[in-house]
Amino acid sequence: MATGDIAIISKGIRRTAGAALSSTWRGSWHFIRSKPLGAFGALTLIIMITLAVFAELVAKHDPLSVNVIPPNDAIFNGPGATFFFGTDNLGRDVFSRIVFGSQISLRIGFLSVILGTTAGGLLGLFSGYVLGPLDMVLQRVMDALMAFPGLILALMVAALLGRSEFNVILAIALITLPNANRVLRSQCLSIKARPYVDAAKSIGASDGRIIMRHILPNSMAPYLIIATSGLGAAILIESSLAFLGFGVPPPAPSWGGMLSGSVITFARQAWWVAVAPGLAITIAVFGFNVLGDALRDVLDPRLRGAN
């Protein structure tokens, strides 16, 4: 290949890459302008992921280090340069515990939502496609699960299985499952009625090909919306379980666990031990909820006209 041809190809590649990058920036800027709350939610997710990944670099102290030996104890030190968010009743750095707690919250949130949404979505697509007695049985099971308030169902599962991170993930996934099942089943029923599915059947396409080529790709948007919206709820339920004593066992620095036990007793003496983790939960849940709403507005074809 001649040198001139290589130069032309390289120039074309650079031009294509530059156009793609420019299009990405324009799309991001349009999203920020049209959905500022959604952009705040995306920023919240980015910050939480950054804190979780680089926790050992961001936190100045060991989140499990106890300092209660006088005269140099650090019990209830107020917020300052040494301890950004102060210390708790055992002299542990609250800021470091919040930073490392983001790992637990994100890990439980992502894994439970992915597990529950994927399992519920696949069951919904399958039952919506085959219908018949199997669909009727599955939907009655979903009705039974949805009859329980989410937190009560999670408490029951966590109490039966015991306190561990894995059991908390299973409990939250069970709550997420029926909603994903119903939404994606409805999506499957809608897609099945489209002319292109009838055309695929008329030319002899198998059920597996129709599901892989038509049903699944057209169900990804509602799947992403449910998963993103459910992330905030998963973090809130995990914090609630930890607050009630059914979450990740101590001394793990869970946000909900930081609010449990005798923290309420100490709140008047040291307000930061309750305000800091409570604020972290509030910002995370609010950010993920508004991000889910923004993605719904962007990805849902019925709402695109409103953008």
C-alpha cells in the first residue's frame, strides 16, 4: 500500500473519530440542558463509583480503626481538617466510613438490581411470548409477590436467611423481580402485535430467532429504565435493612448501619454522626431516581415528543 493511501486512510479515521466525539459531546450537552436533574443524577453515580473505586486513596483513615484510649482518644471529634465529617462514639472517622460504605451500597445496589431485573425481565418476556397456562401461573406468583410491601418482604427474606451481604442482595432482587416481569411482559405483548413480527413468522422464522432479533433488542430501553430507577430504591432498602439490624453485619461501614443502634442517642451530642450518613443516602437515592426519570423521558418513544 502506498504512503499516500495510508495517509488518506489515517485522515479518514481521524475525521470519523472526531465526528463521533463531537456528536457525543453535543448529545451530552443537550441532555444536560434539557434534563438538568438527570445530569445531577449521572454526576451522583459517577462520584459514587469514583469514591468506591478509589476509596483507599480518598479516605484518610481506616474506617474500622477504633480510637477510645485516653488521653488521645478521638471520641466525638467534630468536623475539621483531621476528620472531615467528625468521629463517632468509637473514635472512627465518619468520612472514611461513608467513603468505604459507598462500596457496599453500590455493590448491593447494582448486583441486586441486575439480578432482579434480569430474572424478572426474562421471565416476563418468556411468559408474554408463550402465554397459556404457564403465563397464568407465573403472573399469579408475581401478584403474590407484589401484594407484600417491599420492605416487609425484604425483612422476611433477610430474617429467614440470616445477616450477610449475599442474603441482602437476594432479598432486594426478589422485590425488584415482579415489577420488571410485568413491564417487560407488557413490552413483549406489544412487540408481538407489530407487523414485522408477523412478517418474520410468515417467512418461517423460528421463535428463538424472533425473540433474539426482535423481542430482546426492542426491550432494552425499558430494561435500562427499570434498572436505573431501581438502583435508588435498592440503596434505600439496603440502608433500611441495616438500620433495622438485618443488613450487612458490623463492623462493615454500611450507611444504614451507621444510623442504627445508639446513634440516635448520640445525635444531640454529636449531630454529624447522624447527618453525614443520612445526607449520603438522601443524595444517592434522589440522584438515581431523577436519573431514572430522565432516562425514561429520553428512551421511551411515547415521551420523546416532550423532550
